[in-house]
Amino acid sequence: MSATLPRPNCVHLVGEMVLDGVRLVGDLTLFSINMVRWLNWPRGGVIWPIMYQTGVLSIPVILITGGFIGMVLAVQAYDQFALMNMENQLGAVINVTLVKELGPVLAALMLAGRVGSAMAAELGTMRVTEQIDALTALGANPVRFLVVPRFLACFLLIPLLTLVGDAVGMLSGWIFSTKVLGVHSFYYWQHSIDFITAYDVLSGVVKSVFFGAAIALIACHRGFHSRAGAEGVGRAATESFVYSFVAILLFDFLLGTLFMKLYYVIWPGDVPMV
């Protein structure tokens, strides 16, 4: 008789998933603390190429993303506003949604796929080919020379790219709304000015700062812990995007809730009546 293998227990599988998640969060936290210890401004020959790869080469992706976001918002919202004879207020909902929510989130997701995955694959290849071990053997700290420049590039440039995406989204939404949907240009911008505040723009920028930091840390962490072989490098790049995706959504929820509470603390007169 052939021995039958025991079936995996669902409780054990869930327990292993929880332990793996806790272990990952703890390891990422220690990795982040170690990075902060070595945080300084790198040499120009190190930081500028990374900033070029992160910022300048990401502009086409951001322009395309922002442009289509604005037009999609106009298409989806116009019918509902037209039913209530409020189509002239279309600019308010498009631009508020862009600067507060969709602009920062979608820009960060696109950059997590382009920049984060590339960082994880690059560092994973360096781990597999023992270049990181060689740096350690030479007395150089790999976190300082490999992680810090990439973190600073994402931390500083992703908010700027988010603002570019917001601006392009506003412009494309305005062009589509006025030239295709027939919305009056004056009312489009007038209602946008009435509803958008500096607090809305600032909240979106602050969100993108956290998104950029999360993308860089997760990508570098996955690259540093890449397994051997081409499969390991590919898995590190995939995990970098997936974990960054989850982190972006988590930060978006937490920061959105925080900014909403903070708004009513700063301007208590605007609290909605129940």
C-alpha cells in the first residue's frame, strides 16, 4: 500500500500566512530603520542618473495616465450631472477628484510598476551576481550606496510627477468637457476654483510623498532579499509591485481619513450637520 500524504490543514495555512506577513513587516521595518541611519545626500554622479531614470523617463507615462484620467472622469460624470442640469459644475468634480484621490494614487501605481519593479530587478540582479556582497567585503555599506539614492529619488520626485499628472488631467478634462461635451469654459473653471482649496492640493501631495517612500523601500527590500536565479529576480520584481500596490491603498485610506478629521479640526464650522 502506498502511504497517503496528509492534507494541509487550513488553520495551519492561515497561520503560516499570518506569520509570513508579520515577518515581512518586521523585516521591512528594520530595513527602513537601517536606511534612515545612513540617510545623507549622495554624490552627484550617483544621485543624478537615478533621478533621471526615476523622474525624467517617467514623464511620458505620467502624461498619458493623467490625460486619460481627466477625460475618463469627464465621460463618466457628465451624464449624471446632465440629468440634474448641473453639467456646468463638471469641472469641480473632475479636478477635486484628481488632486485629492485619483491623481496621487494612479500616478503612484504607474510608478510602482515602472520604477519600483525596475529597482527590485536591478538590486535583485546585483544580489544574485554577488555585487552587494562584494561591496560589503570592500568595507562599503550597500544600504548607503544602493538604497539611499533610490529612496531620495522616489521621495523627492514622485510628488512632483503627481503634480504634473494632476495638471495634465485638469487640462485634458477641460478640453474634452468644453470641446466635446459642450460645457461652458468659464463655468468649468469658476466652479473648480470655488470647490478646490489649497488644503486639497496639499493633501494629495503629502499622500504622494508617503507613496514614494513606500515604493522605494519595498522595491529595495525585495531586491536585497531576492532569491537566486532568473526566477528569483522576476519574483522580486513582481512582489515589489504587489506589496507597493497594497501599501499605496493602505496609506491612501489612512491618510484620507486623517486629512478628513484634520480638516474638521482646523475648520470646525464646516462640520456637516447630522
